[in-house]
Amino acid sequence: MDVLIQYISLDRSRKMTLTSTPKIAFYDTNFPRSLMHHYGKLTKTAVKDRARFKKDINPITIVVPHILNYTMGQQSNNGRKPFVITRPKEIPQNNNLTESAIMTVLLIQAHALNGIDGSQEVKEAHLAAAAKHLAVLIYRDINPA
């Protein structure tokens, strides 16, 4: 894991120029102003009464559809697709901390290429070969010939 983090920091420092600085951008929207306007209502939700909570959360439920309409170009409700959150059971878990970084990289690569089905194909038996392959890639990137 330390080698992977070191590689990422080296790669990032190489890509930065002398004039580039990390930037934080604030985009002009009405949502932050509206959120600050309703801050008092949102922080007074200590009472767990459902009616009170519904009253306090109502400003957000009014604002979010407007944000969706603005970003999606006034599509109808039928044009929007809700996010689906699932937890597939066949994705391998790795409890060994020394191999967890390699397993993470393999899962990210497999998911990027083939989605959830690709992530299910990653096995612990592939870790040794994948570690060697990643080490070679990192070495080639650090020491260009």
C-alpha cells in the first residue's frame, strides 16, 4: 500500500508545473444560499418526532427537484432514472492488509472494464501475478528508458 501511495504522489508531483496550484472552485448556484437560509431549520432536528422531521426536511425536498430540472434540462419525471444501490454477494473480500491495495486495484480495473460481473471474476489466486505486473508497470513509469 505504501508503494502505491508513493507512486501516486510521485505521479501527481510530476504532472504539476511550477505555476500550477491546487484550486478550489465555488460555482454560482442558488443551492448553497438556500441551504444557508434553511440552516437553522435543518439543525433543529434533535426531536425525533416524524412530523417535526418532515417539516424540517421539507426545504431540501423542495430544492432538490429544482436542481435536477436545471441540470437535466426540464425532463419529465419519467425521463429520470433513480440510482440503484445493490450489494452483490459474490465480490471477493480480502482481510490481509498487505494484499488489500492490489486487490483494490484489481477490483477497480475489473469494474471499469466489465462492471459488477468483472469484479466477481477477481480471485485471490490472481494476486501474486497481479502484484508482479503492477510492480513492473510502476517501475517502468518511474524509470523511463
